[in-house]
Amino acid sequence: MSSFSRRTCLTLLSALPLAACGFTPVYAPGGAGDVLRGQVLVEPPETRTDFLLVARLEDRLGRSSAPRYALTFDTEIDERGIAITGSNDITRINLTGVTRFRVTEAGSDVQVHAGQVQTFAAYSTTGSTIATAAAERDAEERLMVALADQIVANLLSSAGRWS
């Protein structure tokens, strides 16, 4: 009987390329997630949607008491009807959000990173007025959470070059 295991061999072979490329986990000690945690001060929100974005960013990056970096952002939301009945009633609305962001060194205006993210969320208008308003608010929240998650992913993937 041989103790050769195909599964073990394939697992070891699949890990080989990651070891060769210098792969390090983002949330490992000393990784980008660890380096940025609590180090980014996000600009204060001005609108409800800004508040949702900032809340998610602070949830993912941590609230900073002594920041090394400052993050500013500008979000645009476009609302467009995507399902229209024969009598011109809109039954589904698509919200497209674009956020441009900039990371600077805290206390200065020296830009260390900038980027743009974009995504969408949709909601139905076929319910009552109250149900439609609730669906719109939920879609806005989902949109801002998705934008914030994309910003964090962008920051974490690029932090090795600027942090």
C-alpha cells in the first residue's frame, strides 16, 4: 500500500504559485488590512447617503483617533427607470452610484492614492407608496454599502504601494 494521496499532492501543487508570487494575506499581522485599521480618517458626511457610506467605511477600516491618512470622496447617484409598462408606468428603478475618492496624508494635501468605484442597485415601484419609499431607501443603503466595500477593496489592494 502506498501512502500517496492525490488530494494532498494537488493541494500542495496548487499552493506553489501563491508561494512563488509573494502572496500575503491582507488581514495577516503586518498586512495591508492591519496597517490601515484605524489609520484612515473619513471626511464627515453631509447627506443621508454620505452617512451610509461613511458608516460602512468606518465599520470596515475602523474609526481613527490618530489618523495617518484622510479620505475624501464625492458620490453621484443617477436614478433611471428600467421597466416601463405600456401605459408608461415605471415599475423598476435603477440607482447607479459613482464615487471618486482621494487619500491624502493627514494634516497635508499630499495625495497618496486616488480612485473611482461604480455599482448599481435597483428597486421595485409596484407596491404602495410607503412600500416604494421603503424599497428606495433600502436600495440606497445597499448601493452605499457596495460602494464602500469597493473603496475598501481598492485601498487594501493598493496599500502596499502607498502606506
